[in-house]
Amino acid sequence: MISWKNLDTLAACGKLANVKKVNLAEAMTGENGAKRVEEYCVPMAANLKYNFAAKAVDGGTLEALQALADEAQLTEKYAALYNGEVINTGEKRRVLHQLTRGQLGEAVVADGVDKRAFYVGEQQKAAAFAKKVHSGEVTNAKGEKFTTVVQIGIGGSDLGPRAMYLALEQWAKQNDTLKMEARFISNVDPDDAAAVLKSIDVSRSLFVLVSKSGTTLETLTNEAFVKDALKNAGLDASRHMVAVTSETSPLAKSSDYLAAFFMDDFIGGRYSSTSCVGGVVLSLAFGPEVFERFLSGAHAADETAKNPDIMKNPAMLDALIGVYERNVLGYPATAVLPYSQALSRFPAHLQQLDMESNGKSVNRFGEPVSYVTGPVIFGEPGTNGQHSFYQLLHQGTDIVPLQFVGFKKNQAGMDVDIQGSTSQQKLCANVAAQIMAFACGKKDDNPNKAFAGGRPSSIIVGDQLTPEALGALLAHFENKVMFQGFCWNVNSFDQEGVQLGKVLAKRVLAHDTDGALKAYSDMLDI
Amino acid sequence: MISWKNLDTLAACGKLANVKKVNLAEAMTGENGAKRVEEYCVPMAANLKYNFAAKAVDGGTLEALQALADEAQLTEKYAALYNGEVINTGEKRRVLHQLTRGQLGEAVVADGVDKRAFYVGEQQKAAAFAKKVHSGEVTNAKGEKFTTVVQIGIGGSDLGPRAMYLALEQWAKQNDTLKMEARFISNVDPDDAAAVLKSIDVSRSLFVLVSKSGTTLETLTNEAFVKDALKNAGLDASRHMVAVTSETSPLAKSSDYLAAFFMDDFIGGRYSSTSCVGGVVLSLAFGPEVFERFLSGAHAADETAKNPDIMKNPAMLDALIGVYERNVLGYPATAVLPYSQALSRFPAHLQQLDMESNGKSVNRFGEPVSYVTGPVIFGEPGTNGQHSFYQLLHQGTDIVPLQFVGFKKNQAGMDVDIQGSTSQQKLCANVAAQIMAFACGKKDDNPNKAFAGGRPSSIIVGDQLTPEALGALLAHFENKVMFQGFCWNVNSFDQEGVQLGKVLAKRVLAHDTDGALKAYSDMLDI
């Protein structure tokens, strides 16, 4: 029997607060540090590893975290989720994104439809369509092949798919599987669409319109923008557009689209990269086989997340350490620092995933919670960040926990040997060095050159950023965020906080304003 | 006589802490809110405005902030800086980036050289070179014009120039002044350079190598990477490269470059966009006249920053409100939210500018401070962010102050009318709506749909993002960060926090490691 309780009502939470704190700098010094790097390492799906040696935890902390996991029933709640219970209580919806990549538990049937079969069916539709585009069976009116795919979507219909595309673009080029270049239009700022349209050959471009409801104002506006451009180029827009939407949306049966692919209300936008929201554009860009490999990595990570033993469940462990850092140690932010240029937009995706899921002040029953929930998430790729905001991370007055990601091999297969090492070796050397600099710091007689240390980090390490590794990485964070939401007892799957701005924006556009809102509207010449 | 004192030793700081707090939601409701929008608006350079109506301040707060500005001698310290005193005490350097765009005070002479004349001379050299490239006087070996300029640099040699380029790229296309497309290589990850090189015609590309010291490992590595590529394409690298460096660097007199342009130790990397670090690439991309317009906007903002009256000095006011939010109200982060796709990387630049300058724990005398200094800075363009992390900003458990930026007109001159309004109107309506939603919130019987409000923001508004407006915006934030550094009594112009990582990375590459550092190196196969 699952019971949904606030974090601060759990006995294990009180115990966790009283566990002896670890002196990280001390723990990571000498042979004990080496031992921690060996031992505090949990295998992940797709040959990734989650290494948390440089987190301020030890046997005592881990015991308390395991007790918290057990008492908070994290495993049972995850099972309830993937077995189809209505976990998104605010919107009265199931939460089924894991089913887009595999069957984890019981068959989930809704309105007489097996949902796994439904998602697989849509994925196969997308695969078949992509193959027709690649083979030239589906072409523009002149019979020319499409060379570019442009996703039109915002939020979850943009950040995840865009981050995934960028993550695999160079890998695909190197492995001769880049079928089409992808571009993305998201912002209602007309300069966004204008810039993309000026940079492509619209006559050879296929547009993927993504909106679950079919009513997202930004996306419909950008669709109209693109249709204008197609028309001005003398092209028939309906031969250049497909839709990704829900079966009940106004777009679903429209003749304006070459084809329509479906998701449903059980897939939240920020969790939709593995549904056809990501599937159509990624299958077109890389081929359906690559997308399937990506899904298999994600599914393997979902399976790993079932394990009730935190030392065998990296997503759960990562989540619990984050809760410890947030609620016991009181750190307000987390930085995500991939040492991989391919992951340049992965932090922006995680920013939505995490902050939109757990940036809540009420629990799943709508009652205010009396503890902090989701932290601010930000990040940029290393080594770039080292020459930017790392100064504050090393010597600022606040401690910011760090999530590193690194790979032994690069993607593009080009490298250069300078001063006795390759670029890739320099990249990896830097991430190793940073972890130790943050953890142990350095004494110096000049306080301006001293480093306090004690700044915790973990690292996810892989051989190479392949489609499987990317899928596993994505699902790891989705599951981490889910487990943290369970700990905080919030509903990680709604986003009521985005509504008020929409309502007020409509009032501004209808000139139905007064007071300060009218004054701002006047100032902006609306 | 200037005296450098810690913030918490100032009488005005104690008074500020005791000023009656403003109930923002109440203050912004009704006609009083409209009045605030009218009155709490300070003109900036280049026809921008700084509107702080939605900040939790009132007459009493402003009086206390003015007293703090006076007691902290912000105006006097700024004058000392632009008159050439050694403000960067840690590195014993003057701080002269403002001189790259205009003379603000006395002539600054160092080693017998008038520094303003020196910076103008280098800018003119860059302008003359750019004109030769544009006219075809400088070409590749085949006599073909260069079409692409590629900046190789990291940190301040990358983030600022890249953000500035992206900010004006569409404007320049629309105004027929895009002379060359620009690309940027920064990360030591070899996939970064590989991706850029695969996307351009190297035979028609001019590379700008930027390293003040001439020893930045990432940049030299990427230079070697590019030279390899040029060589493999049968090209003479020295006909495709220019250097931006200091006169004393090993690059300065090398025959490996077509030309060399100089900066000096008085220009910090993160403050170098208006020096030839930005000037060469931006003059090549947009033409020298556009770069001059950009400088004139920055200079006008620098002039405005001289005013001791905070109601006439937006940078100083912005700085002081930030200090109030950080040290009195206790907010740990600030989000930068430009409602302009052109400013997509402006937050990443500000992240470096702010966090590297003021993420310090010791004052300018090397003594630990007992108050918090620079906050975490993050941000993405609106409306994209609305569909991402705004959930946490609206309903999360922490309050994050917000810095909006918006323009009445777009850059590319393309737009579409949907549902009775243009994209640009929708964009502006959204920013107005967000400010009010954050400030006033909304009551609701369902606590999950309620918004507490009281979340402070300011907005910088302009007519259009022109070169002048961009220059003014850049200088505004540079000056804001400088004034905050004065308040916190830190040295905003050094970055000792980046050193330890470099030292340890070298040890890893030399295989001179033990303990945990060796274990991490092994794990990463270095």
C-alpha cells in the first residue's frame, strides 16, 4: 500500500539530517580518495557509470539515504507509475513516457487501447514515413528529395529534441547516418523563424509541427509564418508539413499535413523526447534505426531504475544525494557540466525537465510544503565553462553541487596531438582535475589564491556518446527528477505555474488591461 | 580620498537592512502600480530605458540605496578606474576597457603610451584590415574573397564576441551589412572544431586566433587543429590567419599570421568585447562602421554611469538593487531573460561577466568577507523560457529576481498576423504579462493554481536591437558588475579561481598523479 507523505514527516528524513557530515576534502585526500573513486561507482545502462566519490557522503549517509528511499517507497511509486496508475493527480493523468521505449511492468490499457502498442505503432509509422522520405518516395512537388527537416515547437517540443539532435549530429556524420539536417523554430519572436528560413532551402525542407493540444500559440504562429514563406516561394505548404499532436487535437485530421503522428495526454512535454515528439524529427535526421538504439538505451536505464538497492540504482541514488544537498546541506542550485560539445544544449533541456517538474511549493494534495523543493539548474559544456563561471563555483560564497558528464572517446574522429597529448586527453584531464580541485581545494598563504574545497560533484562517464548512451543519459535524469518529486511529495508532471502569464498575455493582446499591466503595454507599444 | 571598505562596515548598509520592506504585489496593484511604471523608469544610453517598477523598492529603499552609493563612493571609485588607477590590485593592473570606446576622464598614460590612442589605433588597424578583406585586396592564395570569419578563442575571447555577433547577425542581414558569416571555435573537445570545420569552406575562411597571453592551451590546440585542416586542404595556413593578442605575447611577431592586432593587460577577457578581441571579428562580419556604432552605444552608457544620482544612473541603480536583493533579501540567483532571439547567448556572456567578476570570497585586500557576494546568473530567451523553467520561477520555493530585456521592433522585418496580432506584439505582450504575473501573482481556491507573487523583476526596453543599443546594453551590465564589486569590496577584475584546475590538469597530462586524481585519470583512460 503506497502512502504519499511529505518529506519532513518521514522518520528517515529526520535521521538523515542528523547523520554525521562528511569532510569532503579530507575524504578525497590520499589513498582513501582513490578507494572512494573505486567504490563509489555505480554501473548505469549503456556502459555508463555514475561515480559519486566526490559527493559529501559516506557509509553512514548512504545508509540513511537507503532508509529514506525505503520509507518514501520510491520503488513502489515508480512501479505504480509504470503500471499505469494516475500519478499526475492534478491533471488526473497517467504518466507513461517510459512506455514509449519499453514495457516495464503490466500492460497499461486505457480506453481499451494497450498504450505500449499505441506508442510502438506511432513510432513505426514515423519510421516508415522517414524511410519514404529518405528513399525519395515522399518528395516535394518537383520530385526532389527533402534535405532538411525543421521542427516547429516550443518547450518540451523543442528543448529535448533539439538537445538530442545536437548530441548525435557529429556522431551521425561520422557514422554516415546523417540523412537530413535538422533545424528548430521555437520562439514567438519573428526573428527566430526568419533566421532559420533564411538559412535553408525551403523548397527542399520538411516541417514538423509539434503541439500536443494543437493550440500552442507560439507554435501556431510560427506555422503561419512558415506557411507564408512557403506560399511566397510558390510552394504548396501541405506537401511540406507533417504534424505531431494528440488524436483529439484540431491538427489530427487536417488535410494541411502530409501525415500526422500521435502522442497522448500521458506524455508530458518535457518527457516527450522518446515519443514521436522526438521520434519524427530524429528518425528523419538520423534514420529510424538510430532512433531505436536511442530508445533501447533509455529503456535499459528505466529497467535499472527499478532496483530498490540504491547502490544498484544510479538514478535513485543521484536523486537522494540531491535531496540531501538541497534539504539538509541547503544548497540552492545545481550546475550540469558536460565535457562534450555535443551536449551543448543538454543543460537547457535538463533545466526544463528539472525546474518545471519540481519547482513547486505545494504537495500532490495541493497543500503548501514547508521545505525547499527543486533547485535552480544551469550549465554549459566544459572546458568552456572553466573560462567563464567556474570562478564563482570555486571561490564564490555559495556552494553549488556539480554534475559532470564525460566520455573517453570523441564523436567526430578528428584530433590533434599538441604538447604531448590529444585534444580529447586534454578534455578528460580537465574534468578529472576539476573534480579534485572542487573537492580538495588548495591552501595558500595568499587567501585570494586559496581554494576552500568541499564543493561536491559527481560524474557520469561513458566510452562515447552513442545513441544508446544518450538514451540512457536522458532517462537517468528523467528518473532522477521523478524520484526527487516522490521524495518531495510534489506532482512532477503538471505545470500550473505557466498558466497565469498566458492568461495575462491574452488580456494584453485584447487590450483588456488597466493599472500597471496597461502601463507596461503602453511602454512596449502593444 | 577613496577608502575601500567592506559592505558590512558601512553605516548605510545597516540602515538599508532596516528599511521597511515593500509588499511588491500590493505596490503593483491598481493605479499605484501604473504610477510606479511611469516613475520608476530611468533613461539609458541609446534610447533604452531601465524600468524597475516591479522591484521591491520604494522611496525609502531608494533613499537608503543612494546613501549606500554615496558612502561606498561608487562614483569616485569609477572615476579612479577610468582615470587609470590600479584598481585590479591582485594583479596590479589598471582596468581600462572603457577606454576602448571613449575617453571618460583624464588621459591615461602607461609606459609613455596614451592608452586611448593605443586602443583607437588598434581599432583603426582592424577597420583597415577588414576593408581590405571586404574589397578583395586581401584574399586567399587563389585570389578569391574570404566569405567566412572563424574566431578561435575561449572564455572572454569567445562568449562576448559570439553573443554580440548573434545579436546583430539578423539586423545586419536586414540592413545589407553582413559582409562575412562568423563562426566560433572554443572548446578543447575536438568535436567542436570538427563540427565548425565541416560546416564551412576552409579555403574561403579567415581565422582569428585570440589569446591575450598567447599561451591559452585550448586556443593553441584549436589553432593546431585548424592548421592541420588547412594543410590537409592544400592551403597555406599563414594566409588564412590573423592574431589578436598582447604585444608581448609569442604570437605578436610571428610570421604565421597575416596580421596581428593588440590588446593589453588592462583589458580583462570578459570585458574585451569592445577591444580588438571583439573588434576584429565584428568588423570583418559587419563592417567597421557597425562596430563603431556599437562602441558609441557603449561609450554613451559609460558616460551615464558617471552620474552620482542613482535615479539618473541605471547601471548604479541596477547594481544597488541587486546588492539589496542578495544581501538583505537573501536571494541566491538572478535570471536574465531577453525577449529577443538575437540575444540567445547574451545570458551566457553575462554569466561569465558577472560570476567570474564577483564570485569571490575575499575582499580586495585578500581578507575573507562575511557576507555573500555574486549570485548565480542564468537565463534563456523568452518566450522559450516560459515553456521551460518559468514554472519554478513562478511557483518554486526560492525567489529568483529577474532581469527582462525587450524591444518594440524586431530585427529581420518579417512578421505574420495571427489571431489579431503580430508575432512581435505577442512577444511584447508576453513580457508585460510575465512581469505582472511575477509581481502580483493570483489567488486561487486551488493552491496548486495559486501564485504567491512578490517575485521582483526589472526590464530594459528599447525600440530595436541596433548596434548602439547592443553597445549600451553590454556596457550597462559591465558597469553594473563593477559597481556591485565596489559595494562588496571585491576585486572584480582578477580570476584566481580558475588556476587550480589548470595546474591539476597539467599534472594529469604529465601522468604526475596519485590518489583520487590518479583514479579519476584511470577511469577516463587518460
